[in-house]
Amino acid sequence: MRKYLMAGNWKMNKTIPEAVALSQQLCNYYNRDWDKVDVVLCVPAIDIKAVHTVLDFDKTDIELGAQNVHQEPSGAYTGEISIPMIKEAGCTYCIVGHSERREYFAETDETVNLKVKALVINDVNAIVCVGESLNIRDNDRHLEFVTAQVRAALAGLDADDLSKIVIAYEPIWAIGTGRTATPEQAEEVCAAIRATLADAFNADAACGVRVLYGGSMNVGNVESLLSMPNIDGGLIGGASLDANSFKQLIEAAAHASEE
């Protein structure tokens, strides 16, 4: 059985003191039930070291992730951070190909693939984001589009590499809009993602990959989304910026794992 993963994506929020306060609150909430769920905080680059210090001091199993990375280990890439940098600072996860990176910073399937392969080689878990626009969904091309993104992102990997891969399905029309895909809509795409992994690699490897939902998951819809057989957690945006709301989502996942 796949263990639920709840990953908080703080996006471009939280100064260092605010990041320390939020991560400390979450550590204070941590209890034995959280052991049933993998919890990751994906924080802005400037906050990584400070949050790692909090997590390391409190000795919880909360893990740390970056929101983006460059595929090259070093070089003349002003403003970028490398995988060795985030790994040394304590990151075990990294988000790759978020729709905001694709839209605002011209990331492509090809650059996402380069980053995924570099993360795998360096033994860092990649949270690979895929998802469609409202126009693509309205034209009933969402399954074709999302599964093509999955294949492109994972091109050149083998079945063993999938142990370092998490797929996050984030319908673009449901990110930060308050709109959410119905559990059935989300499950349709997440099931298609898993079928694509089985076809591209093998069924056993595909069965082990966690597929997250990443479109405005919140306290009101978390239980219904996690009840779907191919949804293994969430990539949480706004709701992860408040310790109490993120705590409730984690506890909902812990409860779902018992059912």
C-alpha cells in the first residue's frame, strides 16, 4: 500500500522569521499519527537552511523540499540554485515543472525532463507537476495532454528510477482559484497517469508511484479526494501556509490511511 504524501508548497511566501515560526508550529503539532503520512515542506530557497535547522532540532520526520532547481551542478547561471546546494542544505525533495514555472518562466517538457533526470541521479525525490488548462479540459483533451506531459518528463528513465518520482496532478484551472476538480475528475486523470506509467515502464513500478492532487485541496474536500484509489496525497498551496489548516489536512490523510 502506498503511503500518503502531503507536501506543502509555500510558493513565494514567508520571510525567514515567518518560515521559522511556521515550521516550528508544525513541529509542535507533530504526533505519532503523523508517522502514517510522509510530510514535506517545499519552501522558498532563502528559507531552506532556516527551516532545516528547525526540523533537525525538533527531530520530527517532516522532510524538506525545494520549489525549483537547475539541472547543472554548477556554473554561470546567475540566480539559479543547484541540486548539490539544496541537497547539502537538507532537501530530500524538489518540485519540478510546476505550472507557474511553465507559464511565467518558460519551462518546457524538455527542461523539466533534464531536471528530473538530474534529481534522480543525485538521489533527490522529484515531485513532477503536470496538468491542463481550462481550454484543454473544455475541449476534452485533458487525458491526452497530461499523459503526454508524464511521458516527456520521465523520458530516459528506467523502472528503478520511479522510486524517486512523485507525480502531482494540478489542473491549472483549479490552482489558487478556489475551484477544485471533483474527486471523480481528479481520479480519472490520476488513474490515467498510473496507466501511462505502467505502459511506459511496468505495472509493479507504476503501482509504487505516488500520484498527488494539486489543485486547491483544502479541509472541505480532502477526505473525498483521498478516498479515490489513485490519489495518494496532495501538493498543497495556500492551505499549507497556515499551520492549523495544514495540520488538519495531514491528520485527514493519517485517518484515511487507516481505512
